[in-house]
Amino acid sequence: MSTAVTEPPGVTVRSPAPDLARGFMLLLIALSHAPAFVDTSNAGPAALDAVATFVKSLLADNQARNMFVFLFGYGLGQLAYRQHARGEDWTSTKKLMRRRALGLIAIGFANTVLLVPIDIIAVYGLTLLVLAPLVRARATVLWWTGVLTLVPATLLLAWQSVAAQSKPSTIAEIMEPTFGAHLVASIPSWPGKTIVSTVIVVPAMLAGILAARRRLLDDPERHVPLLRRVAVLGLGLAIIGRLPAALMAAGAWTTTSAPVGWSVAIAHDLTGYAGGIAMAAAVGLVAVRTRHGRLATAMAALGQRSLTFYLFQAVVWVTLFYPFTLALHDDISFAATLLIAIAVWALSIALADLLRATGHRGPLETLLRRLTYRPHTTRPTP
């Protein structure tokens, strides 16, 4: 028996389209998260706040996460493909995924405790830990599992959305006054939230694994017709399904009917899955034409370091909004937070491109790599 280290592929061989999609995804994540850290009673100009609320609901809420999860599943499919191409058996690949899952759970827990109580990283890790065998399941199994889990996932999201319709709340309402109190505040609820949230991510994750098997984003030039259909149909469905909730969130339409409220929430959250996947397909189409441009290169650099800059956003939110830092949660309007989100994303692109130019990975990607790729025993070469 011989001991070897399985090295993951270098950044130089990555396909640009998935990374471009991850780079764009971070904009949607920022738009979704930034408004959560300001007091809803501290409104700016009513018209601007209404427009900002409409944009956030239509584009980001319960849609940005689905694009993120789809790309996570796509990355798992890529990982399995590369391991198979190296001649690794399923046992070694499963162990690698287990180490990756545990690393994600640890990073997500640290994010929740040290930074903000909005975390998807640990949810990814727990979902991968439980559902790793599905990475190599037959396509029919993935399809049926995705469809069946879509029902409870949508109902759970709709329940949250209906609650928000009657009583909007933000993280600003539960911010702790000191850093010490902040460190312990999120720990009791973290396990339950993480476990429940795994239900939400399964459908889009499995769709990503299926897309990776067809290499839709690795070879987008070969799949332009399919990508175009997914982008057009998915985005069209998302706009139609999410428009009523966006109008309701912006105050342009109201209803006192509980069935109507539930219907609006279900349509919004269900079509968010279609919209998230369609956005990834749309970026794949863009990559066919612009993959070698300067902006595309910088965006891909951001996508390669998406874990690092997801947490970078959290650092910014803590720095700007929490009572024990700059405490701007009472001074910034809802609309202004979207401008801040865009500025943070633009800064992320510049910093990621600087890391690329100087030959550095993202620090969190480096950490996860070290946690994942450890020496392990392989069979001797015949």
C-alpha cells in the first residue's frame, strides 16, 4: 500500500462560466442580506424605499440562495467528475466529501458566532454530510428526490414569508449591545436553524448535480440552446410568480385574505427556485461571449473565491451596522442599504482580482482545501 495526496485542480484549469455565475451570485446575496441589518422604522424617502423593497423581493429574496445552492451542487458534480477521472474509487471520494462537509460546518458555525446569524455554509455542509450518496445516484433518483423535497421546502419558505407579511422583522431588532453578548447569542438556535434549512437547499442542489453531469456550464458553447431555454423560461416564470409578492412588499398592493397571502408566498418562493437556476444559465450564456474580457476575468476571480467574499460581506455588515462597531443600523435607510450592497460587491471584485493578479487563493478557500485534501491511502498501481 502506498500513501499519496490527492491534489485538487489548480485555479488555472477551472471553467470560467461557473465562477462567473458565483461572482454574480454574490451581488444577489449582498442585496438580500444588507437590508436585514437596518431598522425598518428608519425609513428614507418613501418612494425610494418602495422601489428598493420591490427590487429586493423580485430579484433576491429566496432566489439568490437558490442560485448559490445550485452552484454548490454543480461544484459537487464537478468534484465527483474530477475524482472519477483520476481513477479514485467512490469510497475515497465519499471520504473527501465528508471532510469537506465537516469543514463547511465548522466555517459556517464560526460565521454565525463571530459575524452574523445568516449562514448557508453550515447548511451546505450538513446537507452534503447526509446526502453525499446522492452525488452518484441515477438521474431519475435525483429528479424524484428534488421534486419530492420541493414541496416541504416551498411550504417552509412560504410559512416564513407569510409571517413576514404580517410582521416584518430584521436582525437589527435582535442585535446585542456588546461583542461578548453577540458571541453567545446565536449559539442556542444555530443547530435547529441549520437542520431545518437543509430541507430548503436540497432541490436546487440536486439540480446543480444534474447540470454538472451534462457539463452545462463547463462547456456552455455546446449547450447554448438548452441554456437559452432554461434562462428564458425560468426567468419568465420567476418574474410572473414573484411579481405579486414584490408588489405586496413594496406596499403597492395589499390583501387581508389568508388564502391569497399564502398563494402569493408559495408562488414567490416556488418560482424562486426556477429563477435562481435560470440566472446561472443566463450567466453561462454571457460567458460564451465575454469569458476573456477584463471584467469577466475579475468576476471569475471573485467566483473562485466566493466563500471568502461571502464571509467578507458578513464582516462588512458587522463593521457597519452593529451597536459595538459603527452602529449605523439606525442611520441608514432601506434604499441606501442596496447601494451599500452594490458597493461592497464592486469592492469584492477589485479585491478578488488583486488576489488573482498576485497569485493568491482566497484565505477561506485555502483553509477549506487543507481541511478537505488530506493524505489518504490508495490502492497500488497494477
